[in-house]
Amino acid sequence: MFDNKKILVTFLMHLGDLILVTPFIHALRIAAPNAHITMLVDDKLKDVVLFNPNLNQVMTIDKKGCDNKISALMKCAQDLSAQNFDIVINLHPNERCSFICAFTKTAFRTGTSHTLFRWRWDKHIKLDRTLHAADMYLQVLKELGVKNIDNNGLEIFPSNTHFKEADDFWRANGVTSDDKIIGFNIGSAVVTKRWASERFAKVADILCAEGYKIVFFGGEMDKQIVEEAVEYMKSSPIIATGAFSIGTLSAAMRRCSLIITNDSGPMHVAISQKVPIIAMYGPSNPKLYGPYTKNAIIVRADPQCLGCGKGMKHTCADLQCMKRLTVEQVVNAAEKMLKNIVK
């Protein structure tokens, strides 16, 4: 069905969600080694797929900026139509992506769609939300007749420029080849997923005393909570918060022995670079959106979440599922993972 065809894959969701689509891209390429595969993504997230060898082309829109209007979305559909795609596969049923796909001329339109546009689909596939998100997207290929969905897990491919920028950062911060680094990602766009800054600080101090250099990652929006954590610390960490593009973050994370993280997009970035992780989970369901790797330890409060989380929506009043998660639990998990790495 797919080989020797021009295929467009569309996905305009968030950082972590897009990374979870990369196994789909890999499996699609195996199924269609001679196809020309294009992917449409949000411009600010293009580093996730820009250098992916399983894609021939990446196109972008600025979905929350200059393209955040119907006329821009229609123009995007017109530009895509001009490329004469044989197959369009949409992987998320949001209105924006569904609109673009509905008005993109193609011989065969499939994947999922918002209800308003579903009548335009040649074969609509309902996403199976009982599966882990990465497997949910792979299931779309199964529904389209692909039997082999082998993949390499989550994948981001940093460019040579990204590696150079990461190396320059480490060098500027006095990191040598002998140093052992543990990365911390303490932010999350969803407040109910955040573990307390002072607890991250305690974990960082303990691991620093064991001989590790500590680095705080995260985006511009995480600077305040990182500053709060650093104020609690007795040791002096390296601050990389807001310093990197997604590609450079990927390259920089490769230097770490371990990443300790909330459930967030950068967690999936670390996994894409095959870095071991410790992940704190409260209201989120790790069976659906958890680490897509065996090289991870999930830490949860005991007892676990009280049931306020429904899908990605959380109605926690007092965040007990995160507050009851202790420093000792996280340190024990980190030391266990680090011991396994040494072996």
C-alpha cells in the first residue's frame, strides 16, 4: 500500500507527543523503503524530526504564531496539495490538523480525524487509547495492513551543529571527560505533575556528595522553579535551563549518566538519546504516557494516585500523589540505576 508512494504524515501536538510518534515513522519506513515520506509538524518542534533519516522532507507551520488563523491553515493545505501526495495520514484528531488534512488534495486520506471532518476520510481509524501512546500510533499502521512494526523506540537525531553547541556548553562550564553528570528536569507544563523544587534540591545535593556533577535542564518557562531549587541547594549545579534548542538539548543529554525528571517532554527527549531515567509520576498514567524504554525506573507515592487523574486532565486539590513521593524513594531509585550502569 505504501511503497513507491508519496506519503504525508501530519502531527501538530506537543513535544512529548511528537517524540512518541517517532517509532511510527521508523516502522513506516520499513514498510515503505522506497516511498517519499514528508511530515508536517509545528515549527518550534521541528528539531524532533528534522534530521530523521526515515523522512525525506519536513514541513512546518507556526501553529500558535503567524499560522494561527483559518486563512493560514487553508494556505498550508493548498501548498500540500501542490505536492500531489498519494496518501495522507493524520495521527491526532485535533481541529487544526484535521482541517489541514481535509482540504489537502490526495488520492487516499486516512488516520484519525476530528468529528467535523471525518466525512472526508477514505479510511478513518479510531485511536486505541487503552495502549501506550507510542503503541497507539503504531496500531494505526496495523489497521492499514502493516504487519511488521519493528522500531528502535523513541528517536531524535541531533545534527553536527547541535553536538558542537552541546560540547561548547560543557566545555564552557568546566566539564571534562572524567566528570560524571546527572541531569535534572524539574519542570512540567502541567502543574500537577511537578515534584517540589526543594525535594529536587535535596536529591541533587545527595548525588553531588557522591561525586556527580549536577545540571538542570528545562526551557525558558522553567527558569523560576530551577532558581527556587538552586536556592535550597548547598552545592553549585550547572544551569542549562533555557539554554538549548531541542536538538542541542538532545545532544547535551547524551553526556549524562542519568536524568531525573518529572513526566514531561524533556523526559522523552532523554529517552530518545538512550539515557537512563528516573521518572516521578503522580496523577498521570505511566501505562499510557510513561517512559517508552526498559531503561527507566518510575517512582510513585505509596499509596499511589487517589484517582483524580483522567487521561491527561488532572483535578488534584492538594497534589498528595506528588507530595507523598519522598526524597528517599528518588535517591534509592537513582542509586539503583547508577549501580546497574556501572555493572
